[in-house]
Amino acid sequence: MLEDKNPIRTPLSELGEFKLIEHLTEHLKITQKSTILGVGDDAAVLNYENKNAVVSTDLLVEGVHFDLSYMPLKHLGYKAIVVNLSDIYAMNAMPSQVTVSIAVSNRFPVEALEELYQGINKAAELYGIDVVGGDTTSSTSGLIISVTALGAVEKHKEVRRSGAKANDLLVITGDIGGAYMGLQVLEREKEVFKVNPNNQPDLSMYSYIIERQLKPEARKDIVKLLEALGVRPTSMIDISDGLSSEVLHLCKQSGVGVDLYEDKIPLDPQVISTCEEFNIDSTTIALNGGEDYELLMTVSQEDYPKIKGNPNLTVIGYMTEKEKGKHLVTRAEERIPIIAKGWNALNNLT
């Protein structure tokens, strides 16, 4: 099937701000009981009854957090929602609403924003949340997306970063390193494309790690799993900036040390093989890659029988007294101090 060489491009100025918002949000559905009033008034009205409200916000900037040369707008909209929901799940809470604000340059037609909102709406549908507001404005530097996620948790059941104690187990969900290696493959193919625009790469052998980069999923299932198992983590954080950074956050906030075992870190075979292809150490990628949006938590040793053997949860170390330090225990049983070298958006500032 031949692509349309001249797709319809409706300039944003044709609609104006208010009609654009109305156009992009006309198909939104309200599904949450806690949403009393959504899009269409001066503000949303929410009611969480006897629960604590949980709020998190994120900013995604073109050229810093995403590259539209290989990130489809639909995927970007989906990812923008998911990365915010991950923060809510990391509090042992359930998200229920989001607001979405965008700043956009005139190089984007209305149809491009429709595609972005297709992804936003798909994430809202799959995760059972309501889009209840937002804003649009012009930008001189490409696309900027700001998402605020709101949710609720029963009083005294929120899990903070500050509750870990010495001898608690360090536990991770899923596997890590895939998103970073997916990014490396996409960046490589981008350079190849620059040299030969007619080249169509076969990326089938990298499908898992590319999906981890372009269309990550938040671990909604883990909050429900922990409740079913009768386990309340003593601390928790989502892995957005890299395992080493997140471990150090937990240690700092809780005033503890850690022994993290290299041979326990869960890696997908596709991550291992791609690391070998790029001649990169897989442990380095696992520690510093980021954007995996798995959950990292500490669990009391008393709860170990409840999580033992669960395929979603892997014990990768344990917390120690603060004075013992923060160490990676290598396969050769060397103890190496953990240093945060994960993603830092401010590194892009000059």
C-alpha cells in the first residue's frame, strides 16, 4: 500500500487554543468514581473519600527526553502517561486521574496532536484513569509535555522511600537494562538512516528492548500482587534513572547501607546479547541505564516466605547499617562502592 505523500495538515492556528483542547479531548470518557467533574470547566472536581491523595508530575522535553525521528507520537503520548503512573504505583497507591499540558511549535499540525492524544487515550483506557484537564500553549523549541498524575491510597498504607531498615531484603520487579539498550539500537539505526535514507532495518531481533524504550509499561499489577500476598514494602521507588541511583535514593532517605549482588540482577537474554553486540558490560547497563519503570523495594525478612519463588519479584540484596556503606558485590565477591551514574536531565544544560 502506497503512503499518501501529501497527508492532510491542518495548522493549529485554524482551530485556536480552546477549540483545539475541545477537539483533542472530545472522545475522553470518565470511568473513575472519584472524578466528579472532568474536562470542560475551570478545574476538575475529585473526591477520594477517606483516602490520602497522591500527586506526581513529570515534564518531557523534545531533544532531552525523546527524539521524534524514531519515537512515534502515539507511543510518546502513551509513554508520557505511563511514566507518571509509575510514580503513583511506587507509593503503593492507585492512580485515578491525570492532567496533560502541551507546548507545541507551529511545525506540528492538528493531525500530529491527534496522534499524540491517541496514545494518551489508549494509556488512560488500559490503566483505567481519567484525563481531567490540562492546557495548550505555543512553543519556540519543539514539543513539551507536562503530565500530572493523581491517585489515592488508604491512610497509613502509602510506602515512602524512607522506611527501609538494616537486614531488609532489596527486591526488584521484572528485569532491567532493556530500555537503555533499546535506545542504543534506535540511535544506531538513526545514524545509518542519515547515511542511507533508503535503508529499512530489520529490528525484529530487538523487539523486546525497543518496546521497553518506546512503549514501557507501569507495574500496576505489583500493587495488587503485594496486597494479595499480604506484603507491605518498607520502602519503594520506581526505576526511572537507573538502579544505582534508585538504590542510593532509598539508602539516603532511610539512613541505611546496602549490599547489592551482581549475580542476582535480572537481565533479559535480549539485553545480554545486545550488550555483547555493542561490547558493553551488562551490569553497567543494569546499574545506570534507566527508563525501565520497574519497582525497587525493600521487604522485611519476615515476609520472604510470601515472595519466595514469585516470578515477578527478585531478591537482589539486602540493606545494612549505614556505616557499612553501599556496595555492589561482584561475581568474584569483590565489594565495589555504588556510585550513581544514571540518567540526569540536567546534564543537558550548558
